[in-house]
Amino acid sequence: MKTILVFIIIFSVVVVIHEFGHYFFAKRAGILVREFAIGMGPKLFAHQAKDGTTYTIRMLPLGGYVQMAGWGEDETEITPGMPVALVQDTSGKVTKINTSKKIQLQEAIPMEVTAFDLEDQLTISGYVNGNEQEVTTFSVDHDASIIHEDGVEVRIAPLDVQFQSAKLWQRMLTNFAGPLNNFILALVLFTGLVFAQGGVVNQDATIVSGIEAGSAAAAAGLEDGDEIVAINGTTVANWSELTTQIQKYPDTQITLDVKRGDQTLDLTATPSSSTSGSDTIGVLGVTPSLKTGIGAILLGGLQMTMDNALVIFKAVGNLIMQPDLDKLGGPVAIFQLSSQAASQGVLTVIGMMAMISINLGIFNLLPIPGLDGGKLVLNILEGLRGKPISQEKEGIITLIGFGFLMLLMVLVTWNDIQRFFF
């Protein structure tokens, strides 16, 4: 049960934060966001805000999505010959178009639709009260809504609030905002980890902050706060140099020049031996001091984010050069990792969430149609050509990319099942 809960939390937080990036910058660009959904599947809760966005919680607590006007399928259910009921404001503009037989609106005007334009001219025409001798045309309010046959009310989407009508840089920012949010989430989580561990490892000094019980350091009489300035007469200025010197002397007695307050001590120690790959190295059993300033913690979180992103970039490059399904992991692999993280504590779960967030951000930036990176490539081509590619061509490209991603997901999931369960 704990594993399932951890998996749901990690997957949902990472995806919802990603989608919130698209949502936020779409709103800033004046694009109508039809729905911001947490979870997938049937609706459990829905609330439509005054700005036309419906906020929903859905049954399956896995991820979420953002639906924007003009970003994909955005067709109205109104057709010529359909009976509707119109609600007007005090100026005579239509504010609601009711196509549902389930809902009755007071003072609504019954009409049989003959024509409509809810994107450009914002008009609707038809026979009022069954009078087929005269076609009446009504002006439709920019923020009018349609009540569909199932009773769901949605805002109309004039051209100026559709995704493709936003400026190119606004569309690029909206496409990039999802991965950007994943990187920001990882930065916040890694910074939190650095704060939780008390600070950043001070690699620039040789001050000891922890002595392992039963270690060579403990036997030598080292204490917290001691500064090791030389090993066998060789000066060490930072933790890397100290580690390098210690590793040279497995099971060999060494001398340590140590500063303790105002005193300078000469201690002897015999580092224990440990195997590292094919080498045997010396281990003293000490941990470095920490930098605890706010600036150091923030820089430490940034450094962890950059280091992990670099690892993932290298892994992606290796995958491109040497394709192998075993190098990929889908929901099943994430579930397995969640199980391991859940058994190791909260900090491990947070670290895993940060890594998955970076993974999702980088993966979505790959130039594959259907992903944010593919959309950004189309945006760049539009900028170079001075005009967007046709909607039909973009649809075909996106469909091909989506098909490739679905095939890849099936193969990765099946491969994960084979690896982990058989």
C-alpha cells in the first residue's frame, strides 16, 4: 500500500507541475484554457471559473492534463437544424446557447439553428419560435457559453483566444513551460534535500565533521572539528586531496598533522582497506564539514540539479547512439523504484521525485512530434518560414509522433514487465 501511495504521489506531482506550466503561460498569453485536470478518467469533481476554465478532479489519480482552445480538437456540437434556446443579456447579446433537453432556462428564446459563426463574426441565426418565414440573426457575446446535450457548459472560443492565434513567442513559451516547470521542481526538491542534510559538503576544506565508530579515524583519536593539514608530510588543501592521499595507504600506518583549536597535533592512523572496482583503497572513516549558509544551500541545490541533468543528458545521448529498451523505463519501472524509495525514507522519495522530474523535462524536450520538443521545432520552423505549416500537415506529423510514442510506451512497458516479474 505504501508503494502504491508513493508511486501515485511522485507520478501525479511531477505531471501536474508539468501541466501547470502550460496552464500558467497559456493564461498569460490570453489563450482560453478549457480544462485543468488532476487525474485521468471519469470526473469526480468539476468547477467552472468565471474565466471559462473548468477545474476537474478525475477518478484515476495518475497525472493530469491541460486542454486549450484551438490546441487539438475543439469542435462545437451545434449543427444546422438543431433546436437551441438562447439567453440574452440586457444589451441583447447572446450569453448562453442551450442545446440540452435536460436543462430548461427561464426567459430563453427557442430557435432552430440555420447558421452560426462562433469564432470570427460571433453570430448565430435561425428560425425563432418556429417561424420559418424569417431568419433572425443574433450577436453572440465574446465570453458566451454553450450548454451541451449532456448538460456540460463550456465557453465558446473566438479566434483571438485560440492557441494558434497567440504570438509565436507566447506559443513557444507555453510549449516550453511544462519542461521548465519540471526543472524548477527538481531544483526546489534538491535544494530541500541539501537543507534537510544540514548544508552542502565543504569540498574546499579538510575539516572533519563526523567520525565513524570503530574506524581508523576513531582509533587515531580524531575529533569533530579537527582540520587535517598534512598526511605523511604531504599538505592537503581540500577534501579531494585528502581523500586521494588516504586512498593510497590501505592497511598502512600514516601520520596526520592535525589542527585542533590553537593546537597542532601529530597523530598516527592505519586506514582500513576497501575495494573500489579492481583497486584496493584506504578508508579513514571521516566525513567532511558542511557549508550551512543560505547561499551555499541554494548553490548546492542548483549544483545537484545540474549534475543530475548532465547525467540524464549523457544517458539520452548514449541511448541514441546505442538504442536498447533496457535503458528505458516506463510506469512499471517507476513503480519498482517507488517501492525501493518508500523503504528508504522520505528523503529518498524526494530525491527520486526530483530525478523523475528532470527525466520528464528532458524527455519532453526531445524533438519528437507530439512532445513539447516537437512542438517547439514546429514553432522554430514557423519563425524561419515566416508562416506556420498547414493545420493538416501539422496534424499528420503529430499523429505519426503520437503513434511512435504509443508504440514505444507499449514496448517499454512490456520490457519492464519481463524484467521485473519474469
